Amino acid sequence: MKVAVLAGGRSSEHPVSLNSAAAVRDGLAAAGHEVVPVTIARDGEWRHGDELLSLRPGGGLLGADVVFPVLHGPFGEDGTVQGLLELLDVPYVGAGVLASSLCMDKVVFKDVLAGVVPQVPYLGLRESRWHGERDAVLDELAALGLPVFVKPARLGSSVGIAKVTSADELGPALDGAFAHDSLVIVEGFSPGMEVECSVLGFGAAPEASVPGEIVLKGADWYDYEAKYSDGGMELVVPARLPEAVLDEVRRLAIDTFVRVGCSGLARVDFFVEDGERVLVNELNTMPGFTQTSVYPKLWEASGLPFPQLCDRLLALAVERFEAERSVAF
């Protein structure tokens, strides 16, 4: 197929996207597809080589059979580009508009799944309330105990996140997170093992990979440096857990994927406490996609090599497009 690969984007995760997209282009070429690179600049311009693109609703994208939007963060992974691709009327890899938007917002994601899947305790906080009711907010946050993690609600790659270990650090951490987003989530600490599981599919029967364990090398928590620096972390596959617990991780990964309406791919992140209690942390609809990223490495360990993974995602994109266009609307 002729595949337009979108890279870059307007968010702070622009460099991560460029690296992921380069690996995807190589994987697609190795699988025999024609690759059409499209770069989205930080200012939002779309370019194919030196050509500045002008998009027309219903006009597709450069004659591509399918689009692979390898974009991370706002204006790429949050439903905005997905909505544009729907208007262009072209199949695309990954979650649709609603699932992309829902999963990008950590507060909405956790609210939707509250009482359905086990999670760490959390509190969502808007900037206006923080500035207007600081004392009341701090009283509510005290119920989470310490330490806590303070995160912008709609960013990824650990951007703007702080681990707070004392009460006097909480205010500055919130101010720092609000510099990135007007909505912040504060999550209670889990001492559990960090485990990740890749999901692939469309419809009622997606597949889950073998789960992997994140082992940090010197870092106190899984921050940006640990994720993207050489030697920052080690992925142990399979995670060192009993088989019954690994099965529960896979079950919850698929259940979460289906409940929020995902399609194509997702990486679901967990904490496993005391070697048996599995908590869902978050779901990433377009995880890092270099050949050394967790998502493809887990599929490699499950018997699906990188080029075949890319190929499978194209087929799922076309399958979803045809299914959605087959109904009256």
C-alpha cells in the first residue's frame, strides 16, 4: 500500500515523534509498502519534502491508501489530527477521535474507568480552582498521602511531571504542572512493580502481548531521562510475576482497550502491588514506536517482528475504515 507517515507535530514531544516515525518508515518499507513522508512542524505546517500541503475535505492525503499518524501529545494524539483525517476520508492507524481524546486526558480516562478497573487514588484539579481555593485543595490532596505524582493531565513522555515527597513541595509542583496544562492530575503513590502490556486489534477480540517489567537504572521514577536515555531503564520480558498475574495483566489490558473504544494499537501501563494486585495506570494510544521502544519490543517478544507489526496495523486501519463507512450515517 501507499502509506503517508505523519511525523513531528506541534507538541513538546515533536523530537520523540520524529524518531518513532523514522522507525515506522523503515518498518513499512521492509514490509514492502510505499512510504510517503509528511512532516508537521512545531508551528503546525504540513510538508511533504519541500511542498507545503493544502488539505481538502474528502480529498485524501497525497493519494495514500492509509495514513500512519506517528504523533505524540497535543495536536496529534488527542483526537485533533484524527478528526482531520476523518474529514479527509482516509483510513488511518490507531484510535479514532473519541478514544484518542478520552485517553489523552488522564482525568477523564480515570473517571470513565472508576469503579470498573482498579486504579491508584487520584484527584483532578483545574488551574482556576487551585488559584482560588488553595487551602481547600491542599486539604483534599492531603488525603492522598505522600509521596504523590503531579502531572499535566494531557501530556505524555513524563513532561512536566514531579514526584512530591513533602508537603512544601506540592505547591511548586502544581505551579510547574499548570505551566504545561490548565488541568492537572495528582496521583497517589504505588510501590508496585511497573508493568506494561501492548494491545493490537480492532473490534471485540484484540490481542495482548506478553507483559514486560520496567526496571529503572539509577532513576528514582520513570521520568523523561529514564525513558529516552541509553541505559535509563531495562525491559524485562516477561515480567517476573506468576503466570496467573500475567494473565490478569493481559485481561485488564484488553478490557481497558475495549472499554474506551480503542482500535489498532495501545500500550497499557500498570502497577502490580505485592506481586498480585494489578492496578491500571494509563493507556497510550500512540506509544513510542522506535524498534527499541516498549510497544514493539513486547510484540517482538510475543513473536511478531517489527515489519510485520507495521503491516498488521495498516490492515487494521483499513478494516476499521471499511467497517465504519459501511453503516448509514
